[in-house]
Amino acid sequence: MKKKKILSVTLAMCLTLSTLAGCGSEGGGGNKASTDTQGSADAGSPSSSADATGNADTNATPSVSLDALPAAVGEGTITASPDFYAAADLSKPYTVNMYLIGDTPNDWEKVLGLVNEYLEPYNTDLAVTFMSWSDYQTMYSLVLAGGEQVDLIFTAPWCYMYTEASKGSFYELTDDFIANYMPLANKYQDKESWSETTLSGKTIAVPSNVAQAMGKIVAVRQDLADKHGISELKSWDDYKNFMLTMAEKETPESGIYALASSVDNNELWDVYRQQYDTFLALDSDYFDMIYQWDGDLPTTDEITMSYETEYFREYAKEMKEMADAGCWSRSALTNTVTDDDAFGALQGASIAWNGSVITYVRQAEQSEGVSCALYDLTTDHFVGCEAFSNNDMAIAAGSKNPERAAMLLDLIKFDTYLNRLLTLGVEGEHYSIDADGYYTQLEKSPDFSPFAISASWAIKNGDLNEAGADPRMKAISDEWAKRVENNPTITFVFDTAPVDSYVAAVKVVLDDYVPMLELGLVEDVDATLDEMIQKCYESGLQNVKDEFNSQYEAWKATR
């Protein structure tokens, strides 16, 4: 479950929660996937000027001049106006239905009320449905395919973006459409970012507006480590020793698991594979194509499915060793409480993720006597850079009013007041901000934590930094700055349309096997892994690989 789950790099942002929220993936982004679409668009804008039906928009209304606004995000307050959206019919009221993943903050209704108050001049309301971490995997596709009215939805490479795009679930964003209905995005969205959400010549989502270093770390209960004579962790082997020690000495006494795993151990796999200097050429749920980076653009024979690598096999064996030792519950496959929430609630002794672990560290440390530490276990290896497309917002193809949905997305993404409401909460209540744009969390911040909702990850602009960032994270970020590397395949996107039936069949196999392999809940790792791989090929994996290689070679030829 990639629930949280990298060419410009804004390393300064690594020191704030704004860079730490969301899923840190460095997989391939959103460039055109085959030679017939290469070069069909300027890299700084979506790739087509035709509307969703394929017909050119000959009645495009020019955008109202935005010359009076700041030249760039972060250079002043951006205040939108209904006049900017002259191309949209605002005469009738409309409620934009937005679907997000994740849990609902305590003060959500208060924040939403202020959003809708601000939207009154636009004759628009916002309604939001949260699909919880435990439910979104089953709900996401059903929501888009069913009878629900969906206008906007959070998406990402790790959250069904390519799967749903191949089904036609997302509205195409053409040059004219964005110019007319998203004038602020047309002005302020990073020009490099659009290619990362463009698939077969069609732009299918609006990406985040910031890219940053995004390494993987572990957070541990240092008070428990000290209790059992473990002073610090420097490597994967040190972490494994911590885990086994917790299982042997702490769990029987306190009931605290070394890692309160839930559904899979995908984030821990991301930590583990950093030892092998890997990048993802495809990041699509469990269907990952991986390669070890040696400084050059990889060839097709250097890219393979993650589970065919020897290091995944070794990882699965180590997971079995830990599972057999009792590092997590035997019911981890069906746990509905995430490992992060369990850590914050003192039910787990560690978690693995990106810098977002800070949120749960702070929760845990609210309890007397609890102290936590953050560890980068792979300090001798490079740090990947998060993609713009790692968190995105899409307009649903079934939206009854895509123009109004686009306007709403434009507003929450770039209007300063709305953007801060949805990323930080209510000023003076959840946060304060100084003249230089540095925010400070206030007493009520836990009721709407910075970048608490998935929409905020997709609408982040890179203009918000936290004052007095946690020194533990700052120390790690300072080290990351010395060894950050960009994934050279970042703008390659695999268009699965020609092999959709095979991809779907392979994913069924992976969904059945990968979680239990990552949790070590199998009798024989080698036999189970071999069986899974064989079933993948029987389901058409070679057909998928052949198509992947063909598209990749065509893309690589243009580099």
C-alpha cells in the first residue's frame, strides 16, 4: 500500500513540513510515452490545444490581465477575483465535489466554512469527501466509476493516477482550457512540471508546484532504544538489531511492537532499497520497474520489475525473520490502524517514511518520558528528488462542470488566503506567520496540522517555510543537500493503454502476493516469490515489459 508514497530542487523546503507531507516517490514522471507524441507540445504547457473531444477550441476567451499580481509565488500576496474567470459561467450556484484520501482533521468543518465564505463572490461552494487511509484503496476506483458526482480528486503515481488515466477517468487539460479557466496556474505553475502529468500527449492532472529532496528515514522511540542499550542507529543492520531487540525484550513486557505494520511494509522497502542506489522508472501501486543508477540513463536491460531483483528477495527474507521474531502483529495484513498512527499512539517503537515522520514523532513525544530520534540509515548513498507529479489534483471526466472545478482548483492552488487555509489552517488559531513567510504552529495546530490533508500536498507552492524547524530533521536535510540526485527517467511515463488487460492481470497477482511477502507472512520466501513471478508472467508480464521497453526506447532516443 503506497499510502504515502522525486529539475529543480528546493532544498530549503526540506526543513519544513510543507516538503515533508505526502508520499515521497522518485518514480518516472509524466512525459509523453512514445515517438508519435514526442515534441508535440512546448515543455512549459500542456500538450494539446484541442478540447476533450479532440476538437480545437475556437471560441477561447482571453484571460483577464494578471499583470497587477506578483510576478511569482512568494513575492507577495496573490488575491484572485471573479473577473479572472470571465470565460466561466458563474451565474448559477454550483457545488464542487472534491474527493481526498486520508483522515479528516478535527477542525475541518471550521476551515471548510471559511473556504466557502470566501467563495461566495464566485457563486461556488466546496464539498469534500475524505477516503480514509484504510478505505481509499477499495473506494478510489469505485468513486470514479460509480454514480458519485466527482469534480476534483487527489491523485498521484502511487494513488492510481496512471491506472485511472488509462481508463479515461480524468478530464483532459488543454492549453486553451487552462488559459481560460485556470489563469493563475497558467501564470504561476512551474513550466517544467506539466510534462510529468502528460500521458500520450494529454495532460491529465495539475501537479504540485515544488520539487525537493525526499530521502527515506526511520523514526524510533529513543527512550526504548536507550532502555535496551542501543545508543544510535547508523545502518540497516543497526535498525534490524533494534527491531529484533524490541521484539525480544520490549514487546513481551509492554505490548509495543517494534513496528506496528499495517497492510504491507512498503515504506520500509523504500528505506531498504536506498542501500542499492535505486530509482524507479515506473511507480504504479505495487507494479514498480526499478534500476540501480550508475550515473547514466539506464538501458532497458537494466530496468526490471522490483520483485525480480535479488535485493527484494533478500528484503523479503529479512522481513520473514522479523515477522517470525514478532516485530509486528501476525494480523498486520488486515490492520486498519496505520503504522504512523500507531507510533503516535505509542503502540509501535518505529516507523519508516520521509520527513513526515515528524508529525507522528511530535504526537508520541506529548506523552511524558517519551523521546524519539530520526535516523538516515544510508548516509553513504544518494538522496532522490521528489517529482512535481508525486502529488496531483485531477478533474474527473464525469464532472458536470469541469470549468467550475478548474476555477476552484486554480483558486485553492494560488490564491494566498485559500491556499494557506487548506495547507496551514486558520491564521491566529492554527498558525502564525511573519513578514518573511515563516509560519509557527500554535496551540491549536494539532487540530489542523500543517499540510494535514492530501489536497495540500498537491497545491503546495514552495513559498511556506516553518520557523524553527525541528533540529533533528534539519540535520538530516543539511546532509541530504550534499548528495541529492535527480531521477534521469523522471519525465518518462509508461502509457499502459496498449497492454491494459495484461497490466490489470499482473496487478491482481501482485496485490495478492506483495503485501504478505513484505510482511514476511509466508512459509517459504523463495518458493512464494518464485510462484508470484511465474504467475505474473502467466498473466502477461512479458507483454507488458515488451511494450514498456518499446516506449522507453522511443523516449530515450529523444534525450
